[in-house]
Amino acid sequence: MTKLRNPHLVTTVKCAAPGCTNVRREANHWFVISIEQRFTCRPYSAAGGLRSTDEPVCGQACAQKLFERYLAKQAL
């Protein structure tokens, strides 16, 4: 059974990258970064929701900023 999406529901999410002020308004190029024991990046889906460890990012450049921050912390 397919779950139907409410066309009147607009999900708004703020980018978690440092210095970024972008807000998601139904764009399709967003990603979700999770940093638990390792760094993972996956496409954002409003239907999937966000976990407490998830950080939404507005695109490749912001995902790369968070990855660089992750690598810097691992080097310490």
C-alpha cells in the first residue's frame, strides 16, 4: 500500500552547515548528515523524517563543510 503525500503540507528545515542560512522549502537537492560512530550522508526525504542525530544540509558544499569538520575532529 502506497502512502499518499499531503500536497498542502510544506516541510521547512534549516541547513545545519556553519554559516549557512538556507531553509528547505520543498527543494530536491538536500541531504541528511548523520554523525554517530561514522559520517553518513543520504538524500533528504520529508516523508522519512529526521532522527535526533540527523543534520539536514542544503547541498553538496554544505555537506562537504560538515565532512571537513568531522575529519578535523577525528584528527585530534
